[in-house]
Amino acid sequence: MDSGLVNELVHAAAVLNSIGCLPATDGNFSARTGQSNAIVTRKGIEKRALCTDDLIEIDIEDDQPSEASSEWKLHRALYLARPDVKAILHVHAPQLGVFVAAGLVPDVKLLMEAEMTLGSIKMIPYIEPGTSLLGEHAVKFGGNSGVLLLERHGVVAVGGSVREALHRIERAEFLARIQLGMKLL
Ligand SMILES: [Zn+2]
């Protein structure tokens, strides 16, 4: 496996854990390696303590590799539909989770940094996790957005690199925290 990408995914897990996005075994990550392969998290592991052994490299065309995350079909659909996407991070972020539960999308216009770096955040109508249909909906309703909110579920960030996807989650989560705080004023 590409040790650089492995290290980036391990780093992303540590950062996402530090902002409370990885309860229990929740979340899953992947990074594209060349045209036809991707590194993906194994199913059922605690991503908060992610290490090299928790990652496997698989064929991107594979519909459901046996050891891969149960959410692989979502990653696969996004990779096949969006050649620009090189990394995908799915988490259960607490502040964005409030918006997800309420069926609302944070307003990127509230903060200059969010508007410039996130562009748009899209809500994906609820579909049962782990299904091919969820991937189809993420492509259909996500457009070319970098941050997708899965209704009643969680958050997906895509990027041209692991770092870009990570920064998108961090910035979207920060925006959500600020917008929730504004409601107190
Ligand atoms: Zn999830």
C-alpha cells in the first residue's frame, strides 16, 4: 500500500477523533490509489485508533469486498461518478449531526472561510446505510459538492486529497458550531 496515503488516513482519524467525530466504530475512510484501486478501512473497527492494519487495498470496481467497510458501496459510487475525487471521509460529526437530525443544511454564507472553501453543502435524502441506493443518491443529489449530509445519519466529505477532505469536515463542523451558537444570541 502507498505508505504516504496510509499515513494521511491515520492522521485524519486522529484529527477527526479529537473533534468528537468517531464514536464507537462509526465512520469509514478511503483514498484512491491510481485508476482502479483504493485503500479503505476494514469493517467493524474503531477508527479513533486507526493503524496500518486497519486498512486494506481493494479493486475500485469491486461491489462489496468481504473485509471492507459496509459503506464501501457509497465510496465506490462516488469514485466511479467523480474522477476528481481522490479521498472520502465519512464521520458522525456532533455539531453537523444536529443539523442532520433537524434536516437542515448549515449556511456557508455566514463565514467567509466556509463560503470560499466549502462552496456548497448538500443534503442527501435518507436511504438505508450500506446499500447501493445510498451511493446512487449521493451521486444524484450531491452534485459536485465537497460536503454531503446524509439525512438522519452523518457526514461525507470528498476531496482531491485526504487533507482536502479532512479540512472540509473540520470547516463544516466549525461552521455548524458557530451557527448553533448564533441561535443563543
Ligand atoms: Zn455512518
